[in-house]
Amino acid sequence: MKYAAWNGFTASCRQHLPSKVLIIILAVITGLITGSGAHLLKCLVAWVSGPMTDGLNPDNANYTLLISPILGILLTGIFQRYILQREIFHGVDRLSKSLAHHRYHLPTDLTYSPILASSITLGFGGSAGSEGPIAYAGAAIGSNIGRLFGITPALTKVMIACGASAGIAGIFKAPVGGALFSIEVLCMGLSAVAVIAVFTSSVTAALTAYVWSGCTPDIRFESIAPMQWGWMPYVVVLGLFCGLYSAYYSHIMRFMTHWYSTMGNPWAKNIIAGSIIAVAVFLFPPLYGEGYGFIDKLLSGDGGDFTNFSLFASDGAQTMTPILMAAGILAVKAFATSSTNSGGGVAGDFAPTLFAGAVAGFLFAATFNTFFMSGLPIGIFVFLGMAAVMAGAIQAPLMAVFLTAEMASGGSVLLLPLALCAMLSYLTVRVLHIFFHHRFRWTRS
């Protein structure tokens, strides 16, 4: 009786509502649910990580960091193999493959399982982001809402795009960046009505997550100064530097992903991956989790937090310690993130590029200020570096620019240098790819 009433209701909706109106209504529902899921994921990560990080002492070595990431990857692996009985890591890649093979009906358990698995991975110290899992869960939410209303496969595809974009928009509180995710990253050819639905879902999800969080941004960037034209040459050099680093970062990610794929024993893969993360986090504690708190400090221009590492800091090298620490973090970040995402953990690829970009921007500005007395505003170059590395590593410059600008209140003031820096990084990676690809083909021939 209950199912007959529901079927009658959905049939009436399809009969009396134009498909354009129905898809917008479903997009709003998807945005509300996915935005709430994004906030829930952040709360779960904070709840799990709280006991792990509350007792950390910045003045001593924290040996618990050598254990918690391994435990987190093992627990996530057990959750996937024995409870879900399916692998859900690399959610964005799996979603892209489903769309390429026209598989638009995603399993119902995907609406919540990536959220649970990611909270374990990141809460125990995985060095990655939460956007991939929530995008995957959002896509499943959109798919299942479409199935409940009995819409066509073509409209279900639109609902998947709405859910995935809503996940990105909700987790970053960036509606335009979220909408551009489906267009630029998933490369979905969407009609005008579908684009409107995607933007509607993204705005709804971002607003929902924003309200649930008490109307507070995840990243605070309050010391935004007007851009000075004298800084533009440095912005150009920063874009090129971030492009070179993005190429290195992407190469390490691909290499490590392939390396983990060759491991047949899942237990060995989980332990090896967890050990690599643990060593990286032990040496560089800011690598723990998503690292938004550390980004906040860098945006404020505070590099002093780098000196809270008793393993490295010394009274005679306080000036160089932040620079050396930043360089070390950049060197190992790709190894930690790839181990998190490919070694059995469930996490995302976008937030790590924002973190790496922030550190790259700090390293660039601090180096020039230390050795050349350039007087560059560290916070602004940290902000520019975030968009630049994301644009180069993800190869999505539009999403990187708007997502970064939306995450920080007042970030649109720097939209021009942000776009310039991101585009230069993106083009640098493209040129390097073309150069090495053609050179490899020439040497092989």
C-alpha cells in the first residue's frame, strides 16, 4: 500500500510537472541532503580526530602519530572488505568510469559509506581531503533520488552531476567551484537546463553547509590588501614555480598509485601505506588530516608555527627553519596523499593541492623576503599558491580559481592575480607534459 501511494505520487509529479521544473526541484532536494552530508562528514572527522590530536605536544616528539595513521588505513580497509564488501577509494575516478559506461544507477549504500570511511581515514591522520568521498556520496544521492522519482536515464545523469557538484560545493562552501567540478573535471556535456540544475544544487548545498556550520568560513583570510602592480612579476614567477611543483606532485601521485595497484595483498598494502603516512605525519605534523588550520595560520602570514617541531628547530637556525620545513612538507606531501588515497584509505585529491599550494606560496614569499628583502605579503602569496597548485595538479584552472576565491571571505578582491597565477601553473604543466611526451616518443622511435 505504501509503495503504491509513493508510485502514484511520483507518477503524478512526472505527469503534471514539466521535466525542467521537476529536475530543478530534485536538484534542490539533492543539494539540501548533500550539503547536510558534507557538514556531517566534517563533524565526524573532527569527532574522530579530537582524541588523537588533543594530547599532542608541539615541544616534543609525538609518537602516537606513528600509530594512528596505520590504524586508520587498516580500519578503513576492513570496513571496505568485510562490511561493504566493495572498494570505494578514488571515488571521483570511479564516478567518472560509471558515467563513461552509462551506469547511472549507483548503489544505495554509496549515499553514506564514503562518509563513514572517510571519517575514519582522515580522523586517524590520513593526509588528504574529504571532497572526493562527499562528491561520490552526493552523486549516489542524486542517482537514488532520480530512481525514486522514476526519471529517465538522461535526467538521472543530470542528477548525478547535481549530487557530485553539491558535494564539492558543500564541503568547500563554494557554489561556483562546485558547479564547475561537473563541467571541468567530470567533463560532462550538460544542456542549459542541466547547467541551471547543477548550479541550483551547488548553491543549495553550499548554503546548507554554511548554515549548519554557524555561518562561518572554513578558511579565514581577513588581511587582504589591494593588489600592487609591483608584485605582478613575482606573481608570474610564482605561477611558474607552482606549475613546476604541480608537475612533480602529479608525477609522484601517478607513480605511487601504480605502485600500490601492483600489490596483491590488501593487508600488506594497508600497512605499507599507513607506515608511509605515519612517518610523514610524525616528521611534519601539519600533514595530519586536511590541514585547514595550518592553512589559516599561513594566510595570516604566520610562519612561526613551522618552528614547533622539536626534531628540527634550533635556536641558531630560526630564520631558515620555516623555509626548510616548508620545503620538506612539499617534498613528502604527494607521497602521504597518494598513500592515503591509493593504499586503502577513502579521501580526496583536491584539498591536498590547496594545502600544498599554501605551503608553496609561503615558501616562495618567505624565500624572496629572506634573501632578497622583497617585502612580499606572505598571506597573499599563500592564497595565490593555493589556486595555482590546484590548477596545475588537477588540470582544472576555472574550478581552482573560483573555489579558492569562494573559500576565503573577500578573496574575489584578488581574482585577477589569482587567475593569472593559476593559468600560468596550468600552462606550465601542459607544456611540460607535451615536451616530455614528444621527447619520450622520439627516443623510443
